Amino acid sequence: MKVLVQRLKNGELSREPDEVIVEEPLEIRLDGHLVATTMRTPGHDYELAVGFCSGDGLLGGQLVQSVRYCGEGPASEFEYNVVTVETGGHAPVPLPRIGNVSSSCGLCGTSALADMVTRLAPLGPVATFPASSILGLADKVVPLQDLFSRTGGLHAAAVFGPEGNVELVREDIGRHNAVDKVVGHRLLNGIGDAAERGLFVSGRASFEMVQKAWAAGFGTLVAVSAPSALAVDVARAAGMTLVGFARGSSANIYCGAIDDSRSGLAASDSVVDLDL
């Protein structure tokens, strides 16, 4: 959206147009039942809704039959802000989250770790990525962020392959929403190679970011910023490689393994500084 701003530069004020990112609520329903309302950047709403339901374990292993905008009338009258994911009524009836889901903070608390271990089995064999595939990911993703380049106000999530090639990028004002859009895209398109791919996020690695990566089957999560202590615990429980502060030619490996024959790094339960 275009707005008129006063720009201060070199001690002088001028009036110039600027573009700011749009933030609107999205009500997510599962088989018509309210699940949650989240603030998001409009776009790829179907992917967001499916990814959210999948990451929270709401689908119960059922296939998504369709996704649609809904409301008490034409979708245009509801500004396309209500989406329902349909499984034909086969998914368990969800319990709605109370209040809005924050675009920057998910569930918290160590009790959630026990819940996840009960719901999600540890990951099986997953790809181990060479250091060269992990380092420099941020520099590859930024040019693919169209909205960020225009507004500077969005996070990104990306899927990368064995050689560090970026295969998919999604943007959103919420870090978790960007991940949900990536996961939803893969589910809707029947892409099931997560064990051979990695997930990159432009912000920090929170507990819920690791949860979403685990639920989607990614064995490696790479973040530009720091992980939380609970995120490290969850990654260990999942059997996941968790990399933080992945910027330029350096990164920290908090758990898991990378393939780096030059330094001989392997699986570790403590932080390893990687600087090439």
C-alpha cells in the first residue's frame, strides 16, 4: 500500500511516497470449525491455512480435499479473510485457540515439549548438508523476496536443496506464517521430500518454528538469528540439526550434524562455531 511520508535525510525533510506492507486478520477454519485467527500478509492464504492446520496436528492424518474462502456471503464481502480447510469431516473437531494467534510468537512452555514428543515421532534418516550449502543462504533468499525489497517489512521462509539451491520462498509479516505457507504449498502439491531438504527462516528459531519444521519432516532448520533454549531442546528431541546465526560465512550449530570434511564436524550436543 502506498503512503505519503516525510523523509528525513541529511538534515532535510521532504515528502515522498513510500510502500508499506498490508497486515490483515485471517480466520482459519477446519471443516467449517473455527481454529484460529492470525494476523498475516494477504497472499497464499490457502497455503497458510493448510500449513497451520498441519503444523498444529489438527488434520489427524487426514488428506486435505479442498480449501476455499468462506463466510456468510460472497468471499469479496469478507475481504477474503476467512478460509476453511476441508477434509470431508474426517479430521478431529478442533478446539479453537482463544484470542488471536500472534504473528511473532507461538505457544510457550516446557509442557508443550512433552505434548510434541507424544504426537510426533523422532525423525528418521534425513539428509546431512555440507557447510557450503548452509552458509550464504540468507544472501540467496533476499533477492527472491519481492515484497521485502519494496517494503523492508517481511520475514521469509525457504526450502533449500542438497547444494544449497533455494527451491521455494514465501514471505509474510509473521515469521510463523511464512513457514506455514511453505508447508502448505508442499502439502497441496504433494511434495514429500522434506527429509532430503532443509528449511531456512529469516528470523530467530523459536520453539514453534522448530515444531513446524519437525511436523513437516525437515531434518535441518537454519535461522539467521538465535534459537531459544526450548527450541534447542525440541530440535534434540526431534533428531534435527539446528543452525543459528547463519550469516555470511559463519553459523552456530546447536545440535545435529553437518557434512564438513574440511573441519571434521559431526553430530554434537553442544554449540559448534562454523566459520569458513
